[in-house]
Amino acid sequence: MRARGKPWSKLRASDDPRADAGPSAKRSEDESGFTLIELLVVLLIIAILVAIAVTTLLGQKNKAYDASAKSLAATAQTTAETIATDYGGSYKEVSKEKIHEYEPSVPLTEAGAKGGPWLSEATETEKGQGYKIVVTAPLTRDTFEIVRKEDGEVEHNCDEVVKEDKACPSKTW
């Protein structure tokens, strides 16, 4: 850029038209980087994204715990049917201990589950013609229940401890 008709080689710093704009204009052109407001806005956006990600991840983790509890309940159900087969069709021998005896992979306590679901209840019902199995999910403490009635009907019930999880809105699974 030429000032006052002088060739480039003859220009001095005082001929620069930006020099008349004042010290703040010159400083803003010389300095590069982000303002404090810009950095705070970026940090706020990152914090919002992290909050969304953590909430979603926690929800998925709870669903995984509940799914593993349902799987253990199904294993215990199959084991209860095996016990009944061995005892002439009667479910009178169905208990936590007997299920664990037939299927050692079914834990009976939270400590024995080592972070996984555990069989919290297994009893015969209806004078040995049915049974009730209850499995508790870790972390969420949701319970999943399988009830076999005398007429052979099987119910899958559940109860959630934390109602916001919506893991069991209809009380069945």
C-alpha cells in the first residue's frame, strides 16, 4: 500500500494510515489468539457435550446390567425345570441352593456375583406345582422375577428401584 503518492521504498512507519487509528487498533492487529469470552464459550459447549455423553453412557450401562439379570433369570428357570424333571415333575425341591447345586454358575449372593447379577430368591409355590425365581441386577438393584403357576402359565415380572430408568415401565419383561 502506498501513502501520499510515495513509492514503496520511500515509506516510513509514520506514513502507515493504521498508525492514526490509535493504540488499541494497532494492538488488536498485532496480537493473535482467542479472547476470554471465546474460550469460555468453547468450554461451555464441551461441558454440555460431555454431560450428554455421560448420561447416555450411564443409561446404556444400566440396560446392560438389566439384560444380564434377565439372562441369569432364564438360566435359573431352565435349571428349575431340570430339577422338576429329576423329581417327577414336582417343583418342591426348587430352592436357591438346589439351583446353585445343579448350575454352579448361578451366584446366590451379591459378593458371589462379583459385580454381576445374583439369584436373590428361588422357591416352590402352589404346593410344588409352581416356582418363583427372583434375580437382582447389580448397580440398579432392579429385580426380575419368573413365576410359574400350577396351570403352566409363566409370568415375567420386574420391579425397578430407580423409577427414572424406565427399565420396567409395564412391570413385565
